[in-house]
Amino acid sequence: MSTREEKNREIQEKIEKDELKEKRKKITIIFFKAIFIIVVLFSSFLLYTKYISTNGIIIKEKRIVNNRLPKSFHGVKIIHFSDLHYGSTIYLEDIKNIVKKINARRPDLILFTGDLVDKQYKMEADESEKLIAEINKLSATLGKYAVLGDNDQDHIHTILKQSSFTVLDNSSELIYNKDNTPILLTGISPNWKTENQNVEKAFSYFQEENCNKEIYHILIMHEADIIDHIIKTYSVDLALAGNSLNGQICISKDLCLIKKEGSENYFKEYYSLGQTKLFVSSGIGTPDPYFRFMARPSIHFFRLATK
């Protein structure tokens, strides 16, 4: 027969076992709740970065003031867009909406800085014709100009040309508005690293004997990092680039996970480099890995002003 002391010990042991069991149960519940919350948060993050953050184009409006600008260009409106990556997250219906957004601003100049079609997308001839028809609807009083991107093949040059874009392949063009005082627009191709002489070819205007050294100068390029090389020698007032998607997946304003070749130094939206204002587009489409975070698709809308 058990003594009172033994019975008390048994009761105490049972209580301790029940308390331990209850404690383990609570820990298990907390653990599975934590796992559930992590899974929900991670799934939400994936859904946001893939389906929400890659859609909904932001129009970023900026006023560019420069007293070197001819008076006839005061109030001129420029649309700058880049990295369409058609076939990634952007398709024909999206193009129609983009064209409407751009034309609604009634731009004077439309500037495209490369990567029209996603490199992994195989576009059929009839789809190419439909794409040309839509892009051709873009309207600008002073013209539509483009440079190729690092992923653009020769047929992209043809698509842009048939869409009424002038492709500036390491070349410059004088742009006139209402009077005889022009501004200069220069385009740099993405092969400048392997063919360095193309840079000098692009800026041949400045080698001309009677050139205006003080001319207001806009530079368009796909990869922004070339800007350091250029402004050592040539005067640039406004430089526009693409490629980087502003880092594509960013943890903070300065910490981004994807830095593309040619855009490792200049990947954020804006830089002031002496007299040069450099704007880098976040692009419209989203290439592999088809995610964005803190780098929403956007279009730049600039208004030029003399003061």
C-alpha cells in the first residue's frame, strides 16, 4: 500500500508531465503558426513582385531647366521610355495602353533607349506586324528616335524603322523647332566597348570646324556607365539611359540585387554629374527573373525650360 508521500510524489509527477505536455503543445502550435505566417508572407511577396510590382506604369514628370536651351525649345515635351521587353510581362494589349498614355501627353520628342523585345521571346511574323502597327501610332511633333539595347537583334532595327523611329546608331542629329537654332541629339549603340571608335563617330559633330560648342546636347544610350567616358571629352546637358531597371529588385533605395553589365555604377533613377543631368529609366517590361521590387515600371515625361 502506497504511503501518503508516495501518492503525493505520483500526483506531482503527473502534474509535471501534464504541464510539459501542454507546454510542448503550445510550442508546436506557435511553431506551425510561425511557419504558416512565413509561408503566407513569402507567397504574398512572390505574388506582389511578380504580378503587382511588374504592372501599373508610373508616369514620372520632371522639369528640366537650363539657360543654354534655345528659347524656341522652352516648353518642349519629351517622352523617354525604355526596356519594353515585349513578351516578358508586356504584350499587345499592354502596348495599346502604353501608346494611349504617351500620346495623351502630346510629346514633341519621343526617345526610346533599347531592348524592345525580350531575348527569350520568339515572335511570329504576324505578331511583329501588329507590334509595328501599334508602335507606329506613337506621335511626336519633332520626331521619334531610338538606340538599340544589348539584347536587340538586327530585326529590331527593322521593327523600329518601320515604326517611324530614327535609330541613332552612333550618330547625331540636329533637332529644330520653329527657328534656326537647333539642339543636338546623339545616340550611342551598346557595342561601344568593343568598337571604341564608334564613340568618336557618334560625336563627329564636335569635330566639325564650324560646330557650336555651346549647343544644348541630349544623349541617349542603353547602358549608363559609358557616361563617365563621354563627359570627359564632350559636353552633355541631358543624358537618358535604360538597361538597369533601376536595380529591378531593391531592398532599399541604394541596395539593389540586380546590377546589369554596363549599368553597375549608374542604376538609380537620377544622377547629377556636373552640368549633366542623367536619368535612368526603370523600364516597362520585366525580363528574367520576371520579378520587381521597389522598381516599378515607368515612363519619363520631361518638360524643357530656359528658366
